[in-house]
Amino acid sequence: MKEEEVNRCQIQNWYPKFKSLTIKTKLHKLPESFVNYLLDDSGPFLLPSSVTNENAMPNGIHNPEEEEEEDETDPPPSFPELEIEIKNSIEALGGSIFPKLNWSAPKDAAWISPSQSLSCSCFSEIALLLRSSDSILHDLCEAYDSCSDNKAASSRRRPESFFLALRKWYPSLKPEMEFRCFVKGNELVGVCQREVTTFYPVVVSEKEVLKGLIEEFFDGNVRSVFELEDYVFDVYVTKERRVKVVDFNTWCGSTLPLMFSWEELEGFRVGGELELRIVESRRGVLPGLKTAVPYDYIDVSSGSGWDQVLKKAEEELRNEN
């Protein structure tokens, strides 16, 4: 994987080309002061003070003794210009959005949100998710770590600028209708469900139709537009059977292959039959790919409970196939 491939997958680079085919989005170039705030772990966790009086935790319980201690510390940071710009964008997008940086959304931090989702209606809620996410930390510090041309001491460690993408929140979207697509040599070689922790019978009954819709969409809208030969993209199929781009990701690197493995994807013959993998039954569910707590809190070492669950799920999937 090259630095150029990583750069092509930044949302501020691909969104203008696919604007009519993806979720409505507002992009904000982040000031370095806010980037430094996201990286700062030298003191207590403080949400920015709000110039619009909007709080991510309005029902929080305050301890007077703790408030006295807080009075002795530095005041919370404030980003008034950015906050007002974001407030205006949220209103333009219908009042509710989900955030992401150049590459990643803070999906691993949804557990800390009052809504238990990525839905945000104010700057403070966005800051809470971004500060709590390991995925965002990867964007900030490790995006180029897997690049083969990033070995020299002078190599790039971060992009020149960070962007905050505010994407319109659709509460009615069905997770079973999102799919991950794998492109090798500019050919679509594999597709699988994005949500693999639940069995959805409707996907089984519509499998061949969905496969055809995604393949047609790739041929007509993606193949000749996206600049890379090898990459991954996610799509959503609407109830009207229209296909929408959700995201672009690098081939390998930190991108999860979900129901495939990178070894088998690398071995697929370009020009062969396209394979769509879905959860065909309740026994095919892969529970280890979604949790409601940070990944660091889960013991997946050899012999652990999660390790045994994952091995059993993999064995049942192999036996079923």
C-alpha cells in the first residue's frame, strides 16, 4: 500500500466526485488548535466550553467538591468560530449528523454517547465522540504506518490538513443493507455484508438481486471514476433499490475484510465470478466484530472467552459452507 492510495481514500478527496451518489455532507477544515485538543491527554478530559450553550451531557450530575477542584484547573478550551460553523452545517443537514475525520468515523466510541449511536446535534457531542475514539486517534497519528513508501525518517506521519465531515443522519437506515465491496485490478472481486453480527432473512431472499444492483452500480459509477486499481468501498442499498456510496477504504491496511480474509482476496482471479457473502443463518453470525465497549476492554487473547466464541463461530461457518 502506498501513501497515494491512503490519500485517495480521504473523504475530502473523493466526496466531490461522488457528491450526487452519496450521503449529503458538509466538510470543515479543522484548525490546528482543535487537532491538538483531540491529541492532548496531558490533563483531565474536558469538553470544549460552548458559545451556544449546547452540552453533550446536559443531565450530568455535578459534585460541588469536584467543581471546586475544577475551579483550580485550567478552563476548558473553546473553539467559537468552529462551533458556529458546525452549528450552521448541522442545521442545514436537518439537525442531526454523524461525524468522521479524513478516513474514519468514531464508531468505537458510540457507547459513550447519550444516544448510544453516532448521531450528534451539537458541537459538544461531536467533540465527545472524537476524543473518545481509537479510530480517530488512528487517523490523527497512524494513517500512514502501513505504507510501504513510508519507511524513511522524513516520511509523512499525518496529512497536511484534517477535515471534519458532517454527514446527514438517517435514523431509518437499515444496517443489513450496507455492503463492503472489494476491488482488485479495477475489477469487483468480492462483496459482503457490512453488518455481520445479526442474521437478516430478507438479505438471504434478496441475495441475487442485491448482487446485481451492486455490480451494475460499480460498472456504471465507480470503476472509471475512482483513481485506484485496488481499493475497498462501502455502499448502501435503499428500499427503492438505488445504490449509494458510503465510504472508500484502502486495500488491506487497517480495512477489515469482514467475511473474507485478505489472503483469499489476494488470491482471487481478476475476471472471475463475483462472490457475495452474507450471513445465511443465525449460526453464521460473527459476534466478535461488534461490541458496545472499547476494543481495549475486551480480552481476545488465546484461551479467553471471546477467543473461544470467535473460534466456535468460525468453525460453525466452515461446517455450514
